[in-house]
Amino acid sequence: MPAEKKVPLEDLMVAMDVVDTLRHRDMLVDRELDADVRRERLVEKLREIYASQGIEVTDKMLNEGVRALEEDRFIFTPAPDSFSTFLAKLYVTRGKWMKPLVTLLTLFFLLSTLYYMIFVRPQQIEKENLPRQIENVYRDLIERSADTQATTTANILHQEAGDALKGDNTVLAKEKLKGLKALLQQLKQSYRVQIVQGPNRRSGIWRVPPGKSNAKNYYLIVEAVDAEDKKITVAIRNEENDEIAYVKSWGIRVDEETFHRIAQDKADDGIIQERVVGVKNSGYLNPLYTISTTGATITKW
């Protein structure tokens, strides 16, 4: 196989110049080449062009330039659009888009991590610990309870919480846990119930029950005091709306005779001699009263 003939650099440069000249003379190319005019006439005109510029070019160089034009040499033909060319362009222009993209991705990662740590993960941990919390509170309740009603209520709440967990109802399970905790807190409390007294403080009231305009319900206003003589907050159910409120004083319903007896005691010297009317012991839900009462209570008057 014969060795490839190398074209001198000078001849190559002239051929490239000829092609460039032809490209800038589009009308000449269209008229002569596309109209099948002899190449010699085209070469002659090219010679005249270079001669007018004081440039001497051989016929060989002119013919080589014309041939190069016909063969589309010295013309860059871009590659057709494809996924490969897209990737190549993307790589070439990486200096423009790489830094902003990295910055954006870093910011997105930091925000995602922050959101996960603040919102998602705490909820996951709470959900994971929920069964254990329910069991711990329930076990403490059963151990402390000396009250049949409290034990029954604890068993119901515990069963409902377990059913909620099985159904993956976290919201309901948390509500049942809240109920268990409130019940446990009520069992833990130990205090005495005494009638309130003092300047501008009412020790008793009466109310007309709904639908009974000729009847009256009598209440003594009482408060809870612990072993250190501190007034504490307790959960009391209001019989008028069946809602539980956390209060430091409430009304306990008594009969008319008890109501008037306490009122007369206070009227004598402003002091109620027998203020303590009940005791709430740990392990029990409700106080044990030393006066005649239905146990019904109110929290607003």
C-alpha cells in the first residue's frame, strides 16, 4: 500500500484561502459550478481575483481549492443532535452550570436534613415509643388502683389503645394514652376537701335546674388542699354540661338542710367551724365525704 502523500503546508493554506474566497463569492459558485461551466473558467476568474490583490497563485493551487470546495473539505459539519451530543455539550459547559447546581443540591440536602430532624424524626420516635408508654402507664395504674371504677376504666382505655395501635391509628392511641395519664394523675392525688371561706368568697350557692322552675339545687363551694396546705388543681366533671374541667374550687351538691346548716355556721362569726367535708386518698378516684351529698358537682357559677 503506497504511503499517503503529504501536502505541503503552504499549498494547504492556499487551498484553504481559495475555498474561503469561493464561499464569499456565492454568486460565482452558483453560476459557474452549479451551471456546469467548465472549471477552467472558474479557475481563470479566481486567478483574476488574486491577481487584483497582487497575489500569485498557481493553477495547481487553484484547482486544489476548487476540488476542496466540491468535496466540502475545510468545512466543519456539526454532529447531529442526539443524547451523546447532548451529554458532550453538557460536559463542555460544566463550568457554567456545575457550581450553581452543586450549591442548589447542597441547600436542598441541608433543608431536607433539617426538616427530617425537626419534624419527621421526632414523630417517628414518638410513634416507636408509644406502645411502651401505654404499657408503662397502664401497669402503674393497675398497681396503684384501689378503686374498682378506676381499674375498670384503665382496662377499657388500655384495650382501646391496643386496638388503635393494631390499626396503625396513632392519633387515637395518643388520645387513649392521654386518658390513661389523666386517670393515673387523679389516682396519685391525695388531698382534703374543705369549704372555702374568706372576704368576698361565697361558701355556697343554689341553682334552679333546667326544666324545674320550682326546684333548687344546693351546692357548697369547696377546694382541694394537700398535706402542705397548698391548694391544688383537680379534675372535676360538671353535671350541667358533662364536661371535665381542671379547677382549684368547685361546687358539691348537698341537701337543703346541710346547705342551711353551713350557712348558719358561717353567719355566726364569719368562720365555718367544720370546713373539712371530705378526704381524697391516693389510689382512689373520688373523695370520701363526711357530709350528705349526691356527689354531683359543678365547675362554673
